[in-house]
Amino acid sequence: MDYTKILLRPLTSEKSAAVKAAANQVVFFVHPAANKIEVARAVEEAFKVKVTGVNIVRRKPLARKRHGKSAGRISGCKKAYVTLEQGNKIEFFEGV
């Protein structure tokens, strides 16, 4: 797959900012069929940085319930926590 189809969008939240500062990691929403190797290659190709590790987290879709009845659903997602080599950084995330 092309890296534009693997990396869907970056995740900018308080937790991702804390992880970036503490462990030099960035967080992306990724394609549900992508694996660690594909994500690492996609980040290296897109941002010209060296990746040392990738952790992937899947969140299952959940039914949103109110008063015991189903009132919609929360979609599932797949996130990748990408650890960058020391000294490398992605300029896109600077100042976020």
C-alpha cells in the first residue's frame, strides 16, 4: 500500500502530546489492514525520519447505550504509536 493510504491522519490530543514529550513518539490513525512494518515504512517515507519502533492499538466499535437501549454506535479505529530515533522529529507536530 502507498503511505498516503496507510497513514490516515495524526492524532493530536493531550495524551499524544505527553507521549511525544516523554518518549519521542508520535501517534497516527492508520488503515485497519496495515501492520507494524508497513506503518514504519510509511512514516519513514512520508517524513524522512528513522523509526525505531511501532506499537499498534485497536479499539473495537462500541454500541452507545442510553437507559439500556442502543442509541447509535461509536466507531472503532486503529492507532499507531511510532517511536522515532533520538534526535529525529517531525516538524508537523512541533508547536502542537
